[in-house]
Amino acid sequence: MVKTIPRAAAGPMSKPALMRQMQEIALVDVNCFYASVERVFDPSLEGKPLVVLSNNDGCAVTRSPEAKRLGIGVGEPWFKIAPRAREWGLIARSSNYELYGDISARVMELLGRYSAWVEVYSIDEAFLGVKGSPAELLQLGRDMKTAAARNVGVPVCVGIARTKTLAKLANKWAKHNSTFDGVCRWDSVPADRREALMAGLSVVELWGVATRLTKRLDAIGIHSVLDLSRADPVRIRDKFSVVLMRTVLELQGTPCIPMEEERVGRDQLIFSRSFSTPITTAAELRQVLSVYGQQASARLAKHHLQAKVLTAFAGTSHYNQRDTSYPSVCVPLPMPTADPVILTKAAHALLPAIHEGVKYARAGIMVTDLRPTGNQKPLELFENPHEERNIGPLMEDIARRYGRGSIGLGYAGIRGGPDWSMKRGMRSPRYTTHWDELPLVKAA
DNA sequence: GAGAGGTAG
DNA sequence: GATTCTACCTCTC
């Protein structure tokens, strides 16, 4: 008697079934994403050196290829670049995360048409499970590149390989080696050429390896990607960590870093910012912490989460070595909550640790031990009078209707920008998410 | 479990 | 004078 294996039910394929079908992984990422988005809406930026700045217009986070050629590094402070900007014809933009987020969503939606399994890895890149012959895979990569340029208006590069680490590497080659024309499939590159490329690349270029590991690897004679790919995985695990061992195995073609499901809940939320001008008084800091407390409340509510622990912290500038101070307090909350009053009050627990006169450059709060909002009512004894009256949702409703800043609790409610608020003098319009900032088109 | 260290984008 | 922010993982104690 032969048992027959039941056929899979019709309908969408299960994840394990997809996994069996999936032969390779494609890494698609947008070239210098923020700068490319700025160019979508302002084509006059095309061909010009352009940098997008971090919060507070602090430093360059994204540079157009022309800006890179000027020798501007990532993280280079704007105050150092600015004096020469005019002479270089360099243009700077403040970061416009709302716009970038919206364009990112369009790119991801587009990629979803090419694979049933897209892992959104960051704002500008995604891993895709892909399947097909070598020729089909290369064609798929070229199709995605063309579609992103035509439908969204941004340039992307594609790396395709058997493992994530190799897909990352192939993507890098696609980007920096014009012969690949933006699409590189690892196994389609002749072995001797791959080795030459790997021999010429420092381990610091690898996904998961940064400066510290590079130093330690250098010390044992491992300098290039090729060196690391030939290392003994077990020895690497013993001398370093399982993380680096996975990198070695992945370089050798053994997948160890799986495609991930979309993260639903988060483990922690952080609200933190550097100030445009340092804060020196507890009164000002109280106001800042109130703002964060309410932001945390709104975000928790949005994700249907409650927090059990809140940590509040402040710190002086790392660049000022005198008078340094990094006060922080960890406040266990009496019960899981997303209530703005409770969170704000908890955040204020930092205030006694603040020394008047010290120049605090940054502050923030972190909520941890997050859990989904339960539906069972807390014991009467522990019931929170504010939550009962739903102050959080009420404030959200007003903010939605009358705009952010129209309502706030106590010190967070003051109108007009306090002088520590973020500096963003060169922000482009939020073209796609605000009615009053839509792009105008003139038909002449 | 907390904190340090490291990494990514 | 001035220099991002958020979130994760692993290791150690």
C-alpha cells in the first residue's frame, strides 16, 4: 500500500513552500537614496553636487556622486563644508523624512510585483526571494532597475546571490563597477574575476564588519574579503563571535542569515534628539521631556502597545570633554501603559539628576518591555484615572484635526518654536504628503 | 536581567 | 563655536 502525499491546497503559497522554491536572494537598493529623492522633485539638481543633512543640519548623511567626488565624506559636519559650498556649487538640503518615507513605500510596492517575498530591510533597500535560471535572474534585476527609474524616478542597483552577505557584496559591485551596469549576479561572474574583486576589497566593506572587527581581523592577518572567505568558520567563532562565523559561511555560499518576517511589535522605542542650542536648566529640560513623553504615548497607541519601563536620559556633547555628564534614570511603570500623563511624569524623574548650568546637548526617553494593549480591565485598585478618561486618544484626535502643536500637556503645549527645537533650514517641500506642499506644474 | 560593545542604515 | 537617530544582536557578569 502506497501512501499518497496530499496535494497542497490551492491558494497562496505558504512561507515554507516559498522557501523551497526560492533559489536566490536579490538585494535591491536605491543609490544615494535621499539625494535621489530630492532630484525626483527638483530636476535642476541633476548633475550637481548635492548633500542631504542630518537633523539640526548637523552633518552630511547622503551625498550625490558629484559631492562624493568633491571629497565630502559621510558624516562630515556641515559647518566644515559650508564655507566652500558656494565655490563648489554645492547644494545642501535638510532631511525631509516624510517625503523619503513616502517614496520608499512606492519603491517597496513596486518590488512586490517582482517577488512574493520582500523583506524591507531599511528605508532604501529590500531583500527579495527570487527564482529562475541565471539568465532569467539577470533579466529580473534589469527589469526592476528599469521600472524603478520609470515608475518612481529613482536609480537602483541589484545584487543577486545565494546568501544575503553575497547579495550585499554583488550589489556593491553592481554599484561601483560600471561593467555590471547596475545589476550583478554573483554566480554569473567568472570565479577568477570574483577572486580578484574580493582580494581587492577590505573586510570593512562587508555587511556586518565595521572598524572594530576590522582592527582585530587585521591583527591575525585577515585583511581582504578573500582572506576572510578562506578562514576557518569554527576558528572565527572561537576567536570572535557566531555573527562573524555566519559571515564567513555566507561568503562560502552557505545561507545562515534567513529572510525575515515583517516585524510587527517592536522591543523598544526611543525618542531622542540633539538640541540646536544646548539646554542648561531643569525647566527647559522638563519641557523637552514632556514633548517626548507625549510623542511616546502617541506612538505606543498607534501600534496598540503599552510600556512597562521608561528610561529618561540626557547628555553633554561628546565633543566637549569638560564638564561631561550623562544622567539617566530607569522608571518601572506601575502597570503597562501608553498614557501621556503617566509617561510624562515618569520622564520627569530625570530632573533631580540635572545640574543647573551644565550644557546638555541631547536628551531623550526610551520605553521598553512593550506589550500589546490587553483588553482585560486592570484591577480597580490600579486603575489609572487618566486612562479611564482616554486623554491620549482625545489629544491625538485634536492633533489630527487642528494640527500637531495645537494641543499639548503642560509644558509641551507652548506655542511657537522653543529655541532648542530642531534646525531644518533647507528642507524641501513634503510634496507627496501635504496638500499645501504639492508640486506645481506649469503648462505653458 | 542589566549593561557594554558592536553594527547597520 | 559648531559634529544624526533609531533599533537590533551578542557577550559578559
